[in-house]
Amino acid sequence: MAVVVQKYGGSSVADPVRIKNVARRIARKVRGGFKVVSVVSAMGKTTDQLISLAKSVSENPDERELDMVLVTGEQVSCALVAMALRDLGINAISLNAFQAKILTTGNHTNARIVDINSKRLKEYLRSYDVVVITGFQGINEDENFTTLGRGGSDTSAVALAATLKSDCEIYSDVAGVYTCDPKLYPKTRKWKYITYDDMLELAAMGAKVLHSRSVEIAKKYNVKIYCGSSFSDEEGTWVVDKLPEWLEEPVVTGISLDEGQVKASIMNLPNDATVISDIFKRVAEKGINVDMISLVKNGEATHVSFTVVSDKIAGIKELLDETLSTYGGNYHFYGRFSKITIVGTGMRSNYGVASKFLELLASEGVEPELITTSEIKISALVPEEKAHALVEKICEEFQL
Amino acid sequence: MAVVVQKYGGSSVADPVRIKNVARRIARKVRGGFKVVSVVSAMGKTTDQLISLAKSVSENPDERELDMVLVTGEQVSCALVAMALRDLGINAISLNAFQAKILTTGNHTNARIVDINSKRLKEYLRSYDVVVITGFQGINEDENFTTLGRGGSDTSAVALAATLKSDCEIYSDVAGVYTCDPKLYPKTRKWKYITYDDMLELAAMGAKVLHSRSVEIAKKYNVKIYCGSSFSDEEGTWVVDKLPEWLEEPVVTGISLDEGQVKASIMNLPNDATVISDIFKRVAEKGINVDMISLVKNGEATHVSFTVVSDKIAGIKELLDETLSTYGGNYHFYGRFSKITIVGTGMRSNYGVASKFLELLASEGVEPELITTSEIKISALVPEEKAHALVEKICEEFQL
């Protein structure tokens, strides 16, 4: 039997009208000859509401009990989708993690799927045309509910597809994977195909189409993912291992912009590796994320710069005042800046990208404050007021 | 180990403040040396809200899927109670019907408990001081969720107490079982003890303290039930097999008043049993409840009277016009009346109750329109305007 996994996100099932819409889309797939495993998220903002309910009872809710509360969100939406399907004459059943036997590690609120009982799942698929399964959740070996962390429904869907050796269709309110946020560059293009590696970089950069963990699993088990809109039939994006051969590999697949960045520079630190590691350890302990770390040694002294979002300045200041009183050195904040990042696995075999990127900045009269690179990614820190015009130039230059 | 089952109804856990209050009450019991199995209903009006959500997706929701939606209400409230208990330093865990292995018959929305895995329950009680269990729900042998129908949490609690051979404390917003509605007779008394049989009659008469099915199970397995308030420490009522020997058995244990009654009389029907049964079958098919049926044969004709609530007159009229055109006979409605019922297992051994009751009506100048009796119950239909004064007289006479 032809099986496909279809995942619908929270905004796709936010109210009864949208639930019925999702049911119609699933029904269409069934009438097209497929058995469908449908993974459904909690309705709209339900998970957030359940978290605040728990926090109004306990400031720091027990995680095992919090998971027990959270998993009800998906159970409700799945049962509602199954009801709507039955009204359309489709033989559907909803299953929670207990019933579907989705086994995870023991850690609550951030578990990982370790096993899905595929024999049982296939039995259900013999009896039903659609099996609607709660995303985001599992049970551990003590029969406690667990949750997979934010975006976990994507992971559930891809794991089910891996188990069933089927494709995985992920539907949300975005019709696919774009080269950049349409708000930044209205002429943004949607990819027809994108590789797992590029998708992983884009997900890490905050593209909300797919959760990183789900892409990792897809890559590992070679599950083809299709990202589309649950509200239209517009063509979406396939996330695959390799682009089709007829397709010329794009050098740059995406661009992102992070605004509100401040550059912190610490000068004249002693040339002692433990000093730097101690400073960044303390920053991490404060729960502050720093980025674009760049380090220069200059004779007897070490200078280090990094970026941080502007509302964390106070926290960093406090920490540096304390640390530098021991180690010596002085610091200064500069800002505000924006971080522009371009991504593309094609960069691996195309050495000219970095220079083309920097040339472009220079031709616009922008001297980047900081630059960091990885194999498939370049980021530059530029003055905030020049960032939007630059993004547009880059999109044109790299045909994004 | 000393174990007790405590059940808290929906209004007792309607919001976070009340949930914390319930947790404090359970904690007190634990500190008094008990292991507690706590059965908790869904918060406030949650079940009603979930039903309307389901109905906004499907006019006539699939019952298996409806149960899947409904059971989430108790899962949330139980987990919240467990969280609040952990904040009080109590070692608590919440379990849904899957985890607690509460096995029911297969029929959805109205299932019956057939088995509770007591071995497993006792294991949990060895590891935890409090096990908070979802009321109102079970799983059937196909691992589908089932629900026990309205008031089912009482049944869950009593069934758990029967399994554990423990007492069962049922907490709600009413502090026990009263002789009559305090709105009818402000000097109403609360019983310290009441028998299962009296409680069953009172429950059937609409006393909302306990669900009939739970009393039946308590009677069968001889589970002592204590009914009290979750908001105060006021002494409640014990529901038991036999009253303590030192307690003089009351003849009348309760009184109720049903207002808005109309008497329908059908005269001159043929003396043919199938005619009467046909009429009442048609009434039932229309979903109309009739009560206090009384039948008199007079020579060649049969006369039958019954009561019905006044807003059903139109439905009955339509039906009688149709039926009597075949059978002959004529009908008339009289009203409005109130039905006064007194209940007491003590009546069994006390033959004077009926005559005392009728004497009392006569002394107030009231001639009852209809009278029906059972072994432990007498009802009289009296003019509506005289009912309230009569209730007061009866309460005084029978020391209610």
C-alpha cells in the first residue's frame, strides 16, 4: 500500500473551520489512493496556554507532570481531525503516543524518539485509511508521557516517515522554503528543491519552516520532505539529499538578517587561553548567547570581540566589570549593527563567494565590523542603517 | 499501609487557587499517616467546553473520538494537582486511565468499569504518597479511551476504593447529604449517617451529592463513603450499609419537591391493556418523561392519569389527538401542581408513615390529586400554591 505522512502545524488546525479544511485535504489524498498517517500539532496557541496554566499552579512545574498537561493539546486536535474525517466518510482513527507506541528517552520536555512500533502502526493502516497521530509527544519506558521540545511535531512526522519508509509532507502557513524573508526582499524566490544541509543551516538561522532535529533525522534515514501550505495548492519545496541532476546547484540558497546587534570588544587581556574560556563560560552561565566571536593576538595582549543582542548589554557589563578587575583589560560596546548571513552548500565548491560578498559590501561603502565564516556560510556585521539596502543588493547579485 | 480514596469534583478544582487548596487538603491527609489515591474531575466547566468544541467540528461527533477529546480534561486537572502537591513537598504522581489500567466495557461515552489492576496500583502506592487518578474515564480492551457518563468520577472513586478495600471520601461544594434542599426549608438538617438505599432514592430524586451508579457499587462492595465539602472542615455525611446501632433509625430521611407539574387525565379508554401500553410507548418515543401514572378501571372503561412537566403539554396533546382518534376516549389537563416526595428505608418497618403523611395533608386542607408509593417512598401531587407551606410542615413533623 502507498503510504504518506502528512504533518499539519498548529496554525493549520487553529479553529474548527481550519480543522475541517485539513480533513478535506487529507481526504483528497486518500481518494488519490494513499493511506495517510497524519501528524497534528495542538490547536493554535494551546501549548502556550497550557504552559501558563501550569505556571499559575506551580512557579516551576514538575516536568513529568508538565508533559502530562502538554500532551493533551495534540490529543484534542488529533481527535477533532479524525471526527471531521469520519464526517467526510473517511475511515479514520486518532492515536496518542500510548496507543501508537512512540517510545522516547526518559527526559521530560526534551525527549528523543528511540522507537516506533511499526508492526502495530501497519496493523492500524490495514484497518483504517487515515491514522491521526499526536505529534510532539511520546512515552518513555516507565509509561510516562514525554514531549520532544519546541517544533517536535516535525520530528514526530519525519520519524514516522522513516519508520514507514514513506515521504513526509509538512504543511504550515508558509508555502515552502524561501531564499529570504519576504519582508526583507519582496522579490524573494521559493526553492523547488533544497538539500538537507542547506535546510539545516537555514533552520539554525531561524527559518521557521522546519525544526532542525527533523531535518537531521530526514538526512540520516533519507526521508524526502515536502514543505507546503495547508491553505493553498501553491507548489512547495522538496527537501532532499541531493538536488536533481538537471538542476544547476545554486551557490547561495538563503540569506538572513539579525537586527539589534551590539559589538562588544575587550582589549588588552593577558595572553592566557584560560582567561578567554573563563569569560565565555561565565557569559554562558548567565544564559547570554554571544555570536561572531573573533580573537586577535597582538604581542603581549589578546583582543576579543563578539556580538550580542542589545538588551543583554547590562548583563555583560556587570560580568566584565567583575572579571576584568581580576584579569586586567578594558572593554567597550559599539552599535547598533545588523548581522547579514548568506548560506549555501554550493559555497564548498565555489571559492569566489566570500570575495564576491565582500566586494559587494565595499562597493556599497560598507566596511564590515566583524566577519565569520563556515564551510557553507558567511556572516558580516554591518551598520544597522545600511543593512536593508545591502540585503536587497545581495539578493539581486546572487539571484535569490 | 492505611489507604484512603479522596475524590474532588469539578468545582473543587475550577481554578489554580482551588487546585492549590485541594493539594493542601490531600497533603494534610498524607501528614496524618495515609497514602491517598485522589480522583479528580475536569476543571470547572471544561467537559462542557470540550463537548461544544467537538460539536463545532462535527454535528454528531464520532463517540470514540469524542471520548478521546473528553478524557484530556481530567488528565490536565490531575497533573496540576500533582504539581501543586510536589510544591508542598509531597511525593505525588498523576496517572491517566492508560497508566492506572482502569479497564472498562467497550461502549463509548457510557462505559462501565470492569477491572482495575490493583497490583499495579499498589506498586505506585509503595513508591508515592499520593497517586492522582483521572476520574470519569477508562480504556477498553482495544486500548481506546472510554468515559463513564455524567458523574462518572464518583464511580471511579468508589471503584478504586472497592479495589483497595479502603474508605472513599467524596468532596464537592456541598458539605454532605441534607434532608431537603436548604432553599425549601432553611432549617434543613444534614445527616451524619445515611444508608445506601436511602442515598440511592435521594440520588434518583436529583440530590446532586452522589451519582447513583457510585452508590450501587458502594453497596455491592460495602465501601463506606464520606461526603464532605472541599471548602470547609464542616462535618459531612457517611453513606453506609447500616446505621450505627446507637443511632435511632429515622423513618423519613429526605424530602423533595418537583414544581411545574401538570396532571393529564385520559378518560373512557377501552378496557384493553394494549391501548395503554401503546400510548405510553408513543410518549416515550417522543422523549417525554411521564411520572405518577395511576390507572382506574370503571365498568366498561379505563381511566388513566399521569403527571408531566408543563412545557411538555404541547407534545402530549399532539400525540393524544392522534391516538384517541383511533381508540376513542377524551383527555384533559389540570394544573399546575407540585410533587412532594418523602423517602426513608425506615418506612419499611413503620407502617404509619403513609397515614401520618396523608393526615398531615388533610389537616392543611389539601386533597392530593395523585398518590404513588414504593416500599421506601411516598409521593403526592398537590396544588402548587400550597406546596411550600406543606414542605415546611412535613419537615417539622418528621424532624427533617
